[in-house]
Amino acid sequence: MKSELGLDARLRRIEEIVAALDSDALDLDEALAAFEEGVEHLARAREMLARTELRIEELIGPEGDEVRDLRLPGEDEPEGRADD
């Protein structure tokens, strides 16, 4: 089973692919395969960023002006925080 790459790993791989394509060291079939791999990494990276953006909006609101209470039920309020 193939493990899911993180965003940083995907970006590094895209950079490696771009460098290989720029080097002219690949034949046509290798270049096409590398390009296809790069497109796949780019699509997955965009999906990861979109999911992250949605999660951030869930936490702070779309305008960034809300701070949602993220405490679990039964947790005490953090020290130094007052609702005054």
C-alpha cells in the first residue's frame, strides 16, 4: 500500500521533476512520465491546500474575525484568557 505524501514532500518532488525536465537528460517517454507525475503531485497539493483552507475557515471564520472555542467538553478555560 502506498503511503500518502505530505505537502512538503510533494513540493520537493515537483521541484525535482522540473529540474529533470529542464536538464534535457530525459528522453521523450521519460519526460512525459515525469510530467504526468508532476501534474498528479500538483493536483494533490492543491487538494491538500484547499482542505487546509476550509479547516482554517471552520476554526476562524471566512473573514478571519471569529475565534471559535476549540476546548473539549470539560476542559477548563486557558489561563490568562478573560471574556471581559
